Amino acid sequence: MESTQHTARHRRRRLGLMIGLPVALATAVGVTYGAAFGAFGADAQPRAAAATTAPAWAGAAADGFASVDALGQHGTYGGRGGAIVTVRTQADLEKYATAAQPYVIVVAGAITMAPKGTEIKVASHKTIVGSGTSGHLVGGGFFLGQGVHNVIIRNLTIRDSYAGTWNDKEHDWDAIQMDGAHHVWIDHNDLRHMADGLIDSRKDTTYLTVSWNRLTNDNKAFGIGWTDHVTADLTIHHNWFHETQQRNPSADNVAHAHLYNNFLQDDPGTSITAAYGNYARGGTRMVLENSYFDGVANPVTRDRTASVVQRGNLFAHTTGRNESGGTAFDPHAYYSYTLDPAAAVPATVKAGAGPRSTIGTASVPASAPSPVPAATTAFTVAKDGSGRYRTVQAAVDAAPSNSASRTVISIAPGTYRETVRIPAGKPRLTLRGAGGSRKDTVIVQNHASGTPKPGGSGTYGTAGSATVTVEADDFEARGLTIANDFDEKADPRVSAQAVALRTAADRVRLDDVSVTGDQDTLELEAAGRKPGRVLVTNSEIVGNVDFVFGGATAVIDRSVLTLKQRADGSSGGCVTAPSTAAGRKGFLITRSTVGGAVAPGGVSLGRPWHAGGDASLDPQTTVSHSTLGRAVSATPWADMGGFSWKDDRFAEYRNTGPGAGPASGSRPQLTGAQAAGQEIGDWLGDWTPAGS
């Protein structure tokens, strides 16, 4: 354990943890806590809540490094899309926190942990949040083990496992401990008076954000390290370190440590004296911006092997070491953020850190997941008969028609080989996978355009080949895979267009889904006079030729478009083929990644599909703020069917990666003014997606 002389290095401990939290949330994410949670009832079962009290924060996602797409995880959004449960006992908290399924877990009241020092082992895909300021864990905390990911811990007070010894070497009882976790957000918590650390981020825990927390009255506040590897990426902002002796934080072997707008305060004349403030150790590269240090000895220290770049920090009544040196990194290369003035930090952080009785919406970025309204009807599907239905279509058929409230069909893990059609008379329907990841629940069929229908009634055609067809407005799919596995190589004589998912409806939400196929994977169409708005987030789309196509107004945000080889082994292909009507918006791909294991330079981003030779159409694809892999051609737009892409609407804006390139006659780039009119809100219009 580390003494005030800093002699012991973090990597020597055997247990550990890591935290991640999002930025700027002095009024972050969404709704009144308090009374709103009363709608869930006194037990730990999910119950319907009135629409006026639906918790918008349940769809919140992290900022900072926790928002970065990496390690197969697309940002950090916790249990979003899972059932919302309220817990008041340790048994119920453990039941849901350790479950394989995603949950949003509301802690309503103080839970005293037994035995003292218990750390609940949290599983992936969880949001654990306090109800107003009443959610307390007393005498214990949380542990996130190797590989645990996509966890949010917010608005809780975790306190009082202190065992009577200030520099306790026997009781490793932390508030939050992470060993090899990734994509974690720790936000708006009050952490204090524990036997050991308040936060331990250990053993290569990475992609974490820690924001707007109060860390007080403890010997060891926030330790990072316990590893010889220099791989961790973390963001720490708007936290109040107050009356904590060491690890404020201490960052050992962190590849990218971004600390900004934190307030470190050591009061004079008390029994607790800070030994040091921010400490960069080992191979750490730290960027430290616009923080405020008040009364702290040795406010910024570094090992000779570490780098610290300071910008805009303020120091009041500090003494001892205040160091910088070496080179670090540019945080803007990884995510966007806004600095508060350092002089405003004490007032801002003191007012905003810790649990909130209400959390507003002002700081939620436009791309953040939307509120999750309560479902009034729920059906379960399981192949083994343990659910109410054995097939997805049977559950859809049983769903109420023209319902004014949402119907959720929860589908157990497994492969469901069937076709599914959601007719127009079944609005507000959600298909949700109940597994630990979207790969656990798969709906798949293998029809192609040229596949003969049973009974000799012709072929399916492109639209009819779809595995899942959506004709109902306000449809949602979450946490599952929709696939078409038609084998072009096995039957080369059949027209190979094979749709996995076809939508012809308005206000369609696809979140945390995989849509996979080859040619014509995802067909997005307008819905008569309606624009056919579609929002795709945190998802993966796989194909090779025109694998996103149609006339809808669609946004693909923070997702991955993966190119695959064609059946003959060639790499040529095209990502989008819009057939947008004049006066409407087409496809916007933003903050996403385009890549795949195909030959360099052989794939186009888009080409104009004038369906049936209709010259009145005005196809549109815009790709912005995205990472383009080597597969993308240096001339990324192509002609189609005798129509030139130059006569339609194809453009890029601020893309990066080896497949990106400068403006040219074959690569038009939007101006800043043009880009301002091509953002997500311009596509969605009066629709604010509400989640499921």
C-alpha cells in the first residue's frame, strides 16, 4: 500500500478496480429522480410508469474515453433497453447487478451491506443509479472484474466501510474496484469514508470516464495502475477531491490520462492533510487542464519517466512540487469536450458534484440515447418453450393492434430461423434481445430475390427476400442480430439481392443491433407521404454491394459499417445506394466507422439509385465525422444505371482515417455552413426518439 512518501507502487496490490464517467453534467441527462421512481412499486420487479415520469436518464451514455468505440464496444450506455427495476435490499441488488441480462437498476433507500466490506460483482450491460439522493450503499461497494464492460454507476452515495485504521492494510474494502474492466462511467456519486480506496482502477482497466463525483474523507481517493502495461485510457473531470490524503488521483502507467476541471481542496487545520494532488507515475502521459488546486501540498507531481502537460490550471495556497514536462497527446483527437474556466471550477463543481435530486437535459449531446418510456405490454419468446411463444412472428401476431402504448417482445438467446413481418397495424412495437450481447439473439433466413417461393408462385423479389419487414411506425429493435445468410456461392444462378431488414415506416429506431448479409443487407424506404425516418445507433451493418439502400430519411450514428468480400472473392462494392425523393433528406452517416477485410481502395461510399430509371429522384448520402478504412476508394462516389453521382447529392465532411482524402472534383466536401444544416436534428425534424 502507498504511504505519504509514495513508496509503494499501485501495481503491487492484488485487488483493484477502475472507473469511468461522462463529462459536463452539472445538469446532465434527463428527468426528476425522486418521486418518479415510486411508480416501480415496493418490490424489485419492473412495473409500468406513467409517461410523464419515464426516466430519461435511463438512456444516458458516457462522454470522454468511455464514449470511444473500441474492443467491440460502441461507447458506454449501461443497461439501456433492459428492464428498469427498483431495489431496496442487498439480495435484490445482487440479483440484478450480477445477471447476464441488461438492467437499469434503481437503488431506492439505504442498503447496509452484510458482511461489511462486501463488493457486489457487477456484470456487463448495467446501469446502477440512485433514486434522488436516497440511494446509499453502506459498508460495501462494487467490483468489476476482467472483461466486464458497458457499466454505468451514477447518483449513489457509497460510504462507511471504514474499519478503524486510517492506513488500513488488512481490509481491501473499496467503494468501486475495477480489475481489467472497460467502458465504465462513474458519475455524480458521493464516495466517502471507506476502509481502503474510494476508486481503484487496476489491471489495464480502460475506456473509462469519471465525472462529477465527490470524493471525501478518505486516506486513498483514486488509484490507477497495478500493471506493467501502458494501455489504459481514461477521462477524469469535474470531480471534487476534498479532504483526501493521497491518490488524488495517482495514475501509474496510463497511456492517455485526461484530467480537466477538477477541484482539489485541502482544508487547513484538520486531521487530514493531502500528501499530494495529481500524480503521474511510470509511463503515464497526462493532460491536465483548467483544474483548481486549493491548499494542496505538491499539487502536481510526476516521475521522470512520466509526462505531464499542464494548461490553464489555477493554484491557491499550494506548496511543494508543481511539475510538468514531456509530451502527451491531444484529447480532441479522441472525443469532443468543452472546458469551463478554471476560476469558475470551485463554484461549479461544488454546486454540481455528487448525487442530484433532479438531473436535467441541457448537457445531453444530440446523439445521446433517448428516454426509455415504460412498456405496458410485454411478451416473451423462447425456442425451448420457456417463453410465452416459440417464434417471433407468433408474438408479433399476438401483439395488440393500433396500441397507444409500447409493446415489448423480449426474445431469449438463440437462433430463430424464420421471416418476421410487423404490419402497419402494429405500431409502437419493440423487438429486444434478452441475451448479454446482440450476438446472442439472432433472427435469420436465407431468401434471395431470385429464390423461388414455395408452391411455384414466382420468386421473392428484393423486397420480399427480407428476413424482417417493418411496416409499422415507431418500431424499435435492440440488442439482437437480424441476418440474411443466403449463400451466393452455393447458388450463383439466383439473383443475389438478399435483404436482412426492410423498413417502410416512420420513426424507426435501431440500437445495439447487427444487420448482416451480402448484397442489399439493409433496405430503408419512405412510408408513402411520410419520410420514413430511421435512426441507427451503436450498431453494426455488414455487406458488400449497396448494403444500405432505399428512399428513407435515415441517420446512422456511432456505428460500424463492415465491408466483406463478394462470393467470388473480389472486393469491389458500394456501401450506400440512396433513392431519395427530391426535397427530402437521404442518408447521413456520422461519427461512424467504415472498414473491413477487403482490398484497399476498391469500395465506394455511395452511388445514386434512380429506381426504375426515375430521373425525378435526388439521391443523397452524406458521410461526416467518420473514420474511413483503406478499403474506401480515393474517388468514393460512383455512377449507377446511367445516372451520374455529380448530378445528385453526395458529400463528405471532416472524415479521418486512411480512406479519407482532401476536397477535389471527385471528392466534394461540405463547407462549415453547409455542414451546420446536415446534422442529426435536421434529419429527425420534430421526432425526438424515445427508446423502449
